[in-house]
Amino acid sequence: MPAYRPDYLEEALESLLSQTFADFALVLVDDSESKGAYALAERYARTDHRITLYQNQERLGLVGNWRRAYELAMEHHPKAEFFAWGSDHDIWHPQWLARLIRALDAEPDAVLAYPLTVKIDPLGHPSGRRPRRFNTVGISSMNERVALSARKMKAGEQIYGLFRSPVLREAGIFRRVMVPDRLLLIELCLLGSFVQVDDLLWNRRVLARPTLRRQRASLFRSTPFHAYLPYSLVHTVVLALSRNSPASDLSYTEKLHLVRTFARESLALRARRWRRKLRQRLGPRRLRVLIRELVRYLARRAA
């Protein structure tokens, strides 16, 4: 658990420590400058031997702390077959761990399992939106898994699923890029499939709108220059050039096809998001008029 704020930590710890599958360990790494989260977790650690606590001497940022949480967990429990990141403000169903382990045991080719998710507000009230469904079990084509993941994944929900521990290191854990969860999931889908358990087992508490500006402030201790570039472009470059990515083992032709697939789907996703924003701001009728006038203008220019 990469922890930062104490506000909802007690509720999160209670739900995690109440799992029916009790054979697990919890490594909590506090990245806050105050000691509120650490002090609260320390009360639980006194009575539960499964908990190990750390506090960073200086703030690492979300990327650095998520990486450190994984490294410390593997250092303490090198034979752990599964790994999950926990948040300091969400709520887990008691059957969460048992059901996800069962799902991975049933699908040897799957590298990640996650449940249906309910979004809740700071007070714990559900948003009313239907849970998102996404599953790649049975899809053997790597390019098809990449295309589907780039188009349909819900990174903020899947990243809190249960992983097979070794594949996370192979996929680069969390890279120092914007929207790192999305890149990690794309690299993971090169290694295997994603399986979704068809039960509501996790409540995701949404505390603020996840803007890019907020991410730049929270992800890094010091913001790198590439954080101001389109993140889909940076992700494409990592897939194409990184030497410690699952894509590095592919032939030149396979990698070219993979990168082209990912770039095409990322651009299409970006276009759909912009179209949706314009529709919300302008209304469907005004948007159609705007597109029609733009097409006419481009046709005149081409003539």
C-alpha cells in the first residue's frame, strides 16, 4: 500500500485485513511529509503480524512510491506468487482476494485479475454509473489484446487488481511517465490476458477529478520535461525503444506492427474523447454543424 493521506486509511485497512483469504502480507509505505498515515497504521501493526511499515525520508511522488512498495514487498516476500497495490482510501469486499486468486488459478495464461468496480464519492455514496466490463481471456493474438486494451481498458480500476508477481518486473513496474498505469497495462497485455471477475468486489473512492495538472504534481518528486508531451506519444516511444520492455523481445516486424496498432488506437481514443467534450459543450446539433463547415472549408482548401 503506497500511502499518503490518513483520512480514509482506517476504513481501507479494516476492509483489507478482513479478507477471507488471510494468507497475505501488507507492506505499507508512507510518502507523506506528516506522520498521520504512519501513526494510524502503526496501531494496526502492533496487533497484526502481517503488516510491515515504512516511511520515506523524503517524498518520492506516486511513481517512486509505487515502485518502492513493490520492491519492498518482493524483498520481504520473494516467493510471493501474487502482488497487488492497495490504496489508502478505497474499500475491498471480504471476498476480493479469494475470488481473484481463484480466477488466476483457473486461467494460467492470465497475468492480471480484477473485479467489477463501484465508484463512490468521499462520503461513500455510489455514483450510480454501471460498472465497466473488460476481459481479454481467450484472445491469443498479442496485437488484438493491445488494440482492445488501448481502446477499452479502465486503467484506474485495473491497476488495483491482483497480478502475478514476476510479470510486473518484466513489464517495467511503474515507469516515470504520465499516466503510468495505462502504459504498464499495455506492456502487461503483451505477456498474457486480463480476467475480470463478474462480481462487485471493490469500491473505488473518487476524491477529485484526475486532471493532467494534478497528475504532474502527484506523480513525480520533480516533473520531467516529457510530462508536458502527449502521454500517448511518450508511451509509444517507450514501447518502440525501451530495452527493458516485453516489446524488446519481439522481432523488428512484430514490434513495428505492435507500435503501429497501439499508436492508431491511442489516436482514435483521443479523437473520441475530444468529440465527446465538444458534444458536451456545444450540443449534438451545433457539433454536427461545426464538423460540416470544417469539411467544407477543407474541401475548398484542397480544391
